Amino acid sequence: MANIEASGRTAERVRARVLAGECLVDGCADEPTRRGLCTNHYHRFRATLLSKGSAKARAEFEAETIRAGLVLPVGQVRELRNPNPFEVR
Ligand SMILES: [Zn+2]
């Protein structure tokens, strides 16, 4: 899953919501707990992911949702909140 991430305006929207402490799903006021999502939306994401028939389908679904700004890659919440000053972006 390395290097799959949202870009452009989607990345800006994701970053703003993470820094504001908001779930990535539009209209959701709940506090995010995992991967940028509140508990309810994280469980719905996981349930949809696990409903996919193969590892390849799951990987594709996860990449699509990350690029669409609907969920963050593993570790990105921490990275957005506490960027590494030594990493050139
Ligand atoms: Zn939510």
C-alpha cells in the first residue's frame, strides 16, 4: 500500500479535516478514531472491505477509497498531525 494517497484538492480537504478533528465522511460530526474515520464509519469501511471476494479486490477497493479521500492510509493521521521536519515533500 506504499505511496497510495489522495492528491491535489482531495489531499487538502483530507488534511483540513484531520487537523480539525473531523471524520472524513461529509456531514459526519463524530470524532475520528482510526484512519481518519469515526468508529461507525471505520467499521462500515472495514465491513465493505472484507466483503470483497479476493485480496486483489480488497487492495483495489482500499486504494480507490484512499485516492477519493474517504479513508487514510495506515499511519497518515499521525504524519498529518506531526509532520517529519526532515522529510522533503
Ligand atoms: Zn463518521
